[in-house]
Amino acid sequence: MVKHRIDQQQRAAPGIGERCAHPPSAFAQAVSTSALEAIVEPITIAPNAGAAHFRTWAGVYHSDASTHDGAFSHVARRVFAPQSVEQVVSIVELARRGGLHGTTPIPVRAIGRVHSPSDLPFSLGWSIRMDEMQGVVQVDSDACTATVLGGTYLETITQILAAHDPPLGMKNLGSISQQTIAGAISTATHGSGIQFPVISAQVERLELVCPFEDGTQVVACSRSERPELFNATLCGLGATGIIVSVTLSVSPAFRLEQVTEDVPLSALLGNTPSPSMLQPEILAREPYATFTRDPAALGVLLAAGVKLPAPPAYAPPPASASPSHIHPFVPAQPAAAQPVDWNVGEETRAVQQRIEQLVDSAEHVRFLIFPQAEMVTIDRARRTEKPSDPPSVAHALYHRLVHYHLSQFLLFSSRFHSALPHRVARMIYRLTHPPSPAEPREADAELPAAGLVPLSNSSALGVRVDEAPRVFNFDCLFSQYTYEYAIPYENAGAALRAIRTWLDEEHARPDGVRPHFPVEVRFVDADGIYLSHCYGRRTCFIGLIQFRPYNLPSSYRTLFQRFEALMRQFDGRPHWAKTHTSYRAEVEARYPHLRDWLAVQATYDPLRMLVNPYVARHLLDEHGAGRISVFKRSRL
């Protein structure tokens, strides 16, 4: 057994040819069980090593917190750190045989950085830490493709591509690059840009380790080769095979010019809606048209703890014309009309139009809403030939001292009285954002980026030019609980107005929930990936966070439960990486290809070795009594 630790920074991997070499197709049948054990013993992590025990970033789920819930039997836990495809095949084949002395297949799960806030990465059997299955196998400048091993961090990929001659880069990225490419693909991780799909759509080819009944094999798939497996794995939740190799479509490296505008929330979402004069219990009995005319009324009910009306029965998007159609989305038939138009109200319609104008004004647009300060930061970025700004030591120091250390201390202090979180949020906003100009700008004033029209002539404007990965990525500061929902793009204005009213009403109540900040809003194009959050529709992602200052727990469950109830009103789909309460029936109503995905999963994992409690709970609707995860510790 080996001691093992997970490095924050991956290094150049020697012997990449040996790492990515496939064992012969007859390997699994020809090698004895004792020989397999000899292969995996040197890469078995010692039980007392830190890497043998893992938890999610928010600290809610722990690999050591599992308890038998009557649905899954336990086996002796083992954790591995393979460095080659052959070693991954050996681990999975040994698990298929039940270990050295067993006869029943052992559950096995590949994990990366465990950044997911849910129990999605966890297994009640063996775990494979993929961090050392990393490295760039090949870069083809002519074809604009790069092949990497599945455990390679996004950050490592972008650094190696940038150093290539000529420099290359990924077409889009999310907020976090300290995650493996296989993990990012498995949950259809996204960035922001209404013309850009999820990161999985950049994949051209995959190689998977699949545990068939007659032996473990390495299987390749693409749009033309096993397209059903390829599509299913682009958001496979780790259950369609262990991703060992990824070929990505890349582009010439580029820089982004990002204009940041800080404006009052009313400039984006209109005037603050007046609270309903009706008592919440009476308002709840109003016809649904009351809420479509004024979505803010849903926020009034939510803050009062009154059950929201049953959401409309939304029609799912049409089926995709083919599993090989990843992006753009190509429907097999026209979409059915939806039962609700959330833009019938004049104010909501104006908000939606304002959002669409902003989103269309640049390639990558993101909103960061600070409800306590009644402000919103609008980030708009587009490609540029301008040189990058020189790094500022003073800015970096201020960011570290104020954004990180002072903010964390203030958030810690706000835990001691219900009146403090709102005040602390306003204070932190003022400390970390520029003030508005003393005098409004002239209508013809020169702007920091030509062609980008500010939302307000009284807004604080800033501009930066940098390499694309540094603009795409977002400093998430310190440990936090997160929750994110994907709603149809055309429902964005209505949903944000409802959220605004809900959080205002919560603040007005002494017993209301006390959310942190910001509310992050991003926009992504439609795709044809079976289980992608963006399947069949352009999408608005809305995310909430609750910080954990000094890794101390914060109350989050009631906040997230109410947010989930609200997002269901707008045809929301929960992000697969987050904890949620969507089970088989609801998932099937949202994803028309769920049965296709399940058929693929059963074909390439017939022994269900890759099915963990999360997959069984949400997609198979099994062990219903154990829907509260067996790995969970935190109950706040």
C-alpha cells in the first residue's frame, strides 16, 4: 500500500505513452485474480493516508459517514490511485470478480476533486482517485484537438494548451478549473454565454473502462462510433463507464475584455414589487393567472412558509433527432406549446427584454445579484486583440485581505444575531465594489469598451483584459454550500423578480432565512445531451450560496428547500452536482431521453457496479426509504 496525498497543482506527467496504453482486449479474461491483486496493491492507498478519506468541499458529505440503510450492502472499503489505463482496468476487473476472495461484484466509483456539493462521487464499495491519471496525450494544431487523460485538471489543460506553439485554449470554461475533465463532463459543467453550450459539447471522443459481464474492457465512443454511449456519457454521472481519455475540440488561444458594471438592482429588475395586500393563506388560493401576471406574489408565499401552488405541467422538450446531434440541438419534431407564459405582465416582460438585450450584447455575460445591497454586478466579456493588463500586486493584496480574510471574519461574526447577516452583506459589498460616480456620465461619454452600452449612466464601470481562462474563472473564496437550478431562458425575468421579492420578504421577517451573497445568474445555449440541464432549451442558471466561514456550518437547508420549490414553478431542473429532491418521475418528465440513458447504462454496466446511492436514488427510484443520503453528516 502507498501513502498518498492529493496535490493542489498537477505536474508534468512522465511516461504519458505508458499511462494511456490500453491492455490487450483479452487482458481481463487472461489475467488471474491473484495477478490483478498484485497489480493494484502498489496503487492502493493506505487506510491511514489522508487521501483514503474524503469529503465534499462544503463538508456535508463524508466518505466515512456511511451507514447501512437496508438497500446497499457494505464491502471492505478500498481506495486506489492508478497512474495508467491498465491499472484502472485491473481495479475494475478485480472489483467485477468480487475482490481476491469474493464472488459478488463490488461497487466501484471514480472520483476527482470531490468538488460536487452532493454525494454523487461517493461509493459504498471501492473508490478510484483519478488525480494521477493525468496528462496531455496529444495536441493536434491542424485539427484543433487535444487528447488528455480523464484525471487531468481543467487548469492543467489550459496551462499546457497556452504553452503550446501556437497557443491554444478551451472555447469556454466554468467558474472553477480545479476539477478533473472527467468530472466536469460527467455533470455537464457550464460557463456562461448564450451562444455557448456546456463544456461536454467540446468533447470529440471518449475512452471508457466498462465492466461487462464477461470481462472489463476499454471502449471508445464518439458522434460516429457508439453515439448512444457517447451522448449518455457527456452527462453520465459516472455511471456509464470510467472516463480514462478525452479528446477535446479546442481553439486558438484568445483574450477577453470584460466590462463590469455595478448598478442598482432596480435598473435590471425594475421597481421593487409591492407586497400583496392579501394574506398569504388567501393569496395561495388565487388562480394561477395571478402569479403569471405578477411572479413576485410567489415570493410572498414562499417567505411566509405557505405552500406554493402546484407548478404547471410543463411539456418536456422534443426528442433529439439523433444521439450524434450534440450542439446545436436538432429536434425530431417541433416543440409542444407550454401551458404558461411568464411574460404576460408588462413589468416582467420589460425585465425579460432587458435581460435578453444584455445577454446578447457580449459573448459571455453573467449577473451577480447582491440582494442585501440592492445592487447587481453585470459582467460582459468578449474576445479582443488588446494586450493583457499587467498584474497588480496591490489589487491582489487587497483582494486577499478584504475579499477573503475580512469577509470571512465578518461572515463569522454575523452568525451571532439575526440582524447582522443583512448588515454584514451590505458592508462587504461596499468594501469590495467601486462606488458610483459622483456625477452621471454624459450620454456620449467614452466607454471603456466600444459598443457596450451601460445599463445606467450612474453605474460604476470597470474593465479588464486578460487571458480567457483567468476571466472565465471566478474566485469562490472559501468553503460554502451551493445550490443551482437551470430554468428556460425565457423564464429568467419572472424567476428573478420572484427571487427578489422572496429574499426581501425573508429579510423583513424576524424568523426569515438569512441568505449570503451573491445570487449568480448565467446563460447557456441548448444542446442535445440526454441528461444535460440544457437539453432542448436555452437555459438560465441561477445559483445560491451559503458560506462556511472558517469551515463552520451555516444554516442552509430551509433556504435551499424554498429555492427548490420556487424553481419548480418555472420548469426548473436541478444541477446534477448539487443535492436535490428530484426523483425518477420528475426527472423523466424533464428529460425525454431518460429511458435511453438508462438503457445505455444497463448495457455498459450490466452488473450495476457503477450505480451508487445517488444514481439509484434519483434516476432508478430505488431504496426510497434511504433518500436522505447515507453519507450525510450536516443537518443545518
